[in-house]
Amino acid sequence: MLRVADGPQEGGAALGRGGAVEREGGGAAGRGAGGVGAGGVGVPLEIAASYRTRARGLLGRDGIDGAMLLTPCGSVHTFRMRFAIDVAYLDRDLRVLAVVPGMRPGRLGLPRLRARHVLEARAGAMERWGVRPGVRLVVDAPVTGGPDPAA
């Protein structure tokens, strides 16, 4: 789950080294899928943390339900893509540095020097979610790698 936070004290998680999701206060939370949203509304999120998944990204797809978080990543391109995307460049604390709305296929995004992560979504989605420069995003991902303690 990735959502827009009001401030830096908001609970949740941040992305650690190598793309692992780390809960605030420590503890790994896993990799893979989650969600994106503002005001508690969740939207599906795919996390691309390996070289192979970052290189593949959204290439060859006809669309995306939700968003894809590329980590680590400082720039993107839309060569061989089939649809326009919104791109948000994030710093290491998941604060939005810049948003490029409606990047059409066949374009090369400018690298952002402080960017450590990039969030991609179908064109128009970032505005609906309230993703804009200066806001901080929070990743809430399910803990993986162990049995469910409630079971």
C-alpha cells in the first residue's frame, strides 16, 4: 500500500537498501505488491526492485491497474511503451521531488539528481491521488517470509 502522507511523522514504511520495504522503527516488510492512494484509499502497487523488473517496467503492457514503484531509479524512458504515463520522482525518504504528467511513448525523462525512486502510473492518476511535489508517500506492505501469527 502506498499513500500520500501529511507529514514526516506519519506511520508506515520506507524503502531501504536494495528496494526492501522497511517499517518505520526497523524491521523488513518484504517486496512485491501493495497499494497506492490518498486519504486511505488504496490502489494496487507493484514494486520493481531487481535489475530485471526495473528494466522491464511497463514495457509491452497495454496499461496498469494502480502504479509501479521502481527502486532504485533516477530516470525513466517510455520507448516501446503503448500508453502515456505520469512519472513521480522521489527522494530517499519517498518525498516527491517532481511530477511529469502525461509522458507519451517514445520519450526520455530527464534524470533527477536527488531521485532514488520513481513512481509510474497511467496518465492522469497522480493528480487524482494528490501526488505533487513536496508531499511524502508512505509504503504499507504486508510482512512476508513468515507464517501469519493470527492463523
